[in-house]
Amino acid sequence: MIGMVIVNYNDYETTKRLLDNVKDYKVLKEIVVVDNKSTDNSLEELRKLKNKKITIIDSGENKGYSYALNVGCKYLIDKYKSLNIVISNSDIIIESELDIKDLNSYISTKNVIVGPTIIQGNDLNRGFKIPTPWQDIKQNIVFFGKRVLAKELSYPDNYYHKDISKVDTVSGCFFMISSKHLEDMGYFDENVFLYYEENIMGIKTKKLGKNIIVCNNVDVIHDHSVSIDKSLKRIKKYDILKTSQEYFEKTYNGANKIELFFLKVFRYLTRILLLIKYLVD
């Protein structure tokens, strides 16, 4: 049995596009949309789409993406007890119901979290390595870190020559997880409002002695960051990202005091430079 959880925030049109995409998929038992306390008319519009297969839930308050995911997943688990759950951003396009069936076949036989190849414009996202504390520090160096770290945290193309590839973690925009795995890892960590959910999931999964894989012959399209960019200003988005980064490093990745110090120093230096850049732009 497969359920699906989608989180909406001020973006019901994109969410509706995905619902129209998957509503007739027989492989999906129920699709749950959690409206994360939208400030527009999203909840009202989404409720018009409710039917026997589509459930709309009001999160009650916006405590972040992980909180909203947990609301949707717990609803499905309370109702069905045991199932596999597709976690999807609203800005995903799925080309075939067979893609979900293929992912499900791997999760059912290999006891893993499984993600597809994510097509993002001209780029492919096929999972990535979890950064060390010093790699996260380098990511905080403005106009430099991201470009340098992109290669360090990626697997080489020839790593994906088989049907499946084991990775540290997969993109959080679309993946499948079993209800048992989710319960075993204590659900998604609600201390991060947005970002770093994938890294936390990767470390929790490793501690459980389980794996995360990418199914290389399945792909979905990610209309990248449409919903996030619509609802978050750039500096606010940066602050949320770096707050999650610091929490991840301190709580899960074993960063020491020196590493946390440099993480903060480069975070705030970069923030000042970004503010200047945005004011000039």
C-alpha cells in the first residue's frame, strides 16, 4: 500500500498541478495535502479538491516543513498502520505511474529509503554525500564555497551505471520511505524549519543500519524551488538555511567548538556581503 504526502504553503496552483498529475494513479491509496498555515487562500482552494482519495489537512500553525510532513505521515500511519509513503514537493512532475511502482518494488524488497533521479533543468540530482563539518564551513564562504563543494559532495557519473546506487542521502523533494523506517528513526526532526532534512534523514538511517538508494532508471522533474522562491525573501531564506545547518552540525554531525565557531563567523560575514549585494541589485 502506498500513500503520498504533499506540503503546501501559499502555492495551491502548483499543488493542484501535482494533484492533477497523480490523482488517477491507482497505485496511490490516498494523497494527503498538508496546508502549512498559508496566508493566502490556499486552504480554501485546496478544500475544493477534496474527495475520497485526496485529503486536505490544516496544520494549525506553521512550525516548518518537517512538522507538516509529520502531520501528514502520522495521519496515514494512524489510518493504515503499515504502508510506504511518497514524500513530494508540490513542484514535482511525475511522467508515469510506473515510476512510483518501480520505487515501491525496491523499498519493499531492500528495506531502504529510495529516491529517483531528479531532473532540474539541465542538471541531474541523484543523491549526494553528507558534508563534514569543515565542508559545511567552506559552503559558508560567499561566492566560493558552493561551487567548490558541489564536486566534493557529488558522486561521479560512473557511480550510477547500475540500476540502483547507494548514497548518503537523497533529495528531499521526492522520495519514498516505509512507515516502519519512519517510525524507527523518530519521524522527521521538527527542530529544523526548512532545509537539512535530507542530511538528518541520512544520518538517522545510517545509525539504524539501513541504506538510502537512488533508482537510476526512474526520474521525476523538479520545477526547482518554485514554491520556496514564491514565499521566502532571499535573506530570510539564507537565515533559515544557516540556522538549520548549525543545528545539524551541532546535533548530528559531531562538529566541535572550533568548527561551530568558524561556521558562525563565515555565516555572518557572508550574510553581510549578501545584504550589500542585494541592496546594490
